[in-house]
Amino acid sequence: MTTIQSLLKFMTDNDASDLHLRAGCPPIFRIHGDLMRARVEPVSPQDMERFAAELMNEKQNARFQESVEVDFAAGLKGIGRFRINAFRQRGTVAMAIRSTKTTVPEFQTLGLPDVILDIAMKKRGLILVTGTTGSGKSTLLASMIEHINNSTSVNIVTIEDPVEFLFRDRKSTIVQREIGTDTRSFADALRACFRQDPDVLLIGEIRDKETMETAMSAADTGHLVMSTLHTMNSVETISRIISFFPPHQHEQIRLVLSGVLVAIISLRLLQRKEGGGRVPAVEILVNNATIAEYLLDPQKTHSILEAVRDGYTHYGSRTFDQSLLELYKEDRITLTTAIQNANNPDDFELKIKGIQGTSDRGWTM
């Protein structure tokens, strides 16, 4: 009989990032970005009920029965820690399970530019990490928090749904609050956290206008605020932030954002050239006078990517195309992978061939 413990152990042993379980289908693992069906019998509705009961505690199960879906984290001794979304489909229990590391990875193991560590050490402002599900947002934020923890004495409060990485106090003190267990909502936790004397505030995800507004207010009043958004790049992220608010507030939001924004870090995971894993490509917007000016003027927002590209040398910023070129030069990805993921594949291919285009400013590595 297939057990949830055996499936989760297979995940960790084979470096699978995700496990998808639903009645009538065999378990499906995501390994290095690709889906793989397990060679076992399809999972029955009774199996799914049993798996869910074994993973949830009494409170989580009560929430699931009431709302028909629930997010929670679970740790299995000797196997690992997992982030789980349980829901119902076609009247039966289903689960999407993400493997999370019990220890925070060191930043140097992530293959990302060191300028991100400089960004993490800012004293105040708003830092956003963006990307699709599974692109490494939570892992990067955790490594940034751990860098702060190891480097300086501050009070860090995290609000997560659910808590993924478990931190220990080092130079800093860290309080971790989980939605549904320690607080009812992001909004409630954010309102309360100002009475907890935070220097650094980590919000697991910004999902609505109220959370965005509170995050910007916290950044504007001297806190360092870090969070995530499910957006693909810097310009899309800025548009998403503004879209949270009604049109009559857009001018004011642009003004506040131009003052509080520290950086937007956007991630994509690409197939490694030699196989056996993936490597991150990254777009990094570091706010400066030019970008702040473009943020203020809706007619200039489209020029922000150009300013990001031109800030490579002075600010450590970079576009995805610059990151792809760097990864290709380091022989970490294939030419095909680089071209497929470029913002403009034709221009990128010309650059690779050494043909100087008219829009090559900022490509110097």
C-alpha cells in the first residue's frame, strides 16, 4: 500500500520540488521542472482522505472541512518539511505539496549576484521578489533574512502562509507568525506588528490593496519591508502595484512608490546546460533618480526597463537579457535556452553573434 510517508521520502530523495495528488491518478512529481508520473497504482479517494488526515492537525482539518481548502506546513521526522495546499476537486480531496528546506540555504549557493546582499542590508524601504510559482522567491527571501540575521542586530517579524523556513536568532531576533495558526490574516498581523517594534518586516505575499497599502506605509515610516508578488518582471510589478488602487489614487501611489521602493528582484529558473538541475536568471531593478522619475510619470513607465539595463555598471541592476547573456557566457545554459527566454529573441541572437545593434547600451559585462 502506498503511504504518504513513502511518497514524501521519494520527493526528498529525488530532489522533486512538487508532488500532485488527486483521486484516480498516480502521484505526479515535478523534478527539475518536468512532470513525472509515479509507476504505482492510481490513488483512490480513500487514500486521499487518509493522506490528508495524516498530514493535518485537528485545527487544520477543521479549517479544511469548513472552507474546503487550506494551506499549511508539515514536517516529517527524518524526511523533510513541506508546504501543502489541500483542496477538493470533483468531490474528492486533492493536494499540491511543495518540498521546502528545513535549513536556510546560504546565499552563495543560489547562483545570484552579490548586489542582492547589498539590497538586503538597506535600513528602510520596500524590496519585492517576484516570479512564477516555484521560481525560488521564498528561498531567496529566506537567504536574505538569514544574511541580515548573521550581519546585524535588528528585530525581524515574518508573516507567512504558511511558515516555510525555520529561523534561529543569531545577531538578530526573529518572530515568525503563521496565518491561520498565529493570526487570522495578513491584514490583522500587519496592523498588530507595529506594536511589536519591528525593524525588518517580511510579508509572505502581497495579495490585495490593504496589504500593499500597509506595506508601503511601513516602508515609508522607516521599516525595511520585504515581500513577493506573482509577476514576471519589474514593469509588470509596478503596474500590478498601481492596479491595486482606484484611478484617483494612482498619482499618490506613484509618488509614494518612487520614494519607498528599494528594488524589485524578478526570478526565472532555466534548464542547466549539462542537465540535472536548473539555474536562476534574474532581473534586478535598483531604484535611483532616473527610475524614480519614470515611476512618477505614467508616460515614462515603459522606459524603466531601459533604465534598468543602463544601470548595470553603476547600480548592479540587470535585465533578464543581460542575465541570460551572462549565464550563456559562463556556459551554464545553452544558446537555445537563452534565446527562448530572451525578451527579444532576434536582438539577443544578434548580440550573441557579435553584431552591434542600436539598442546595445548597457550590455557591457
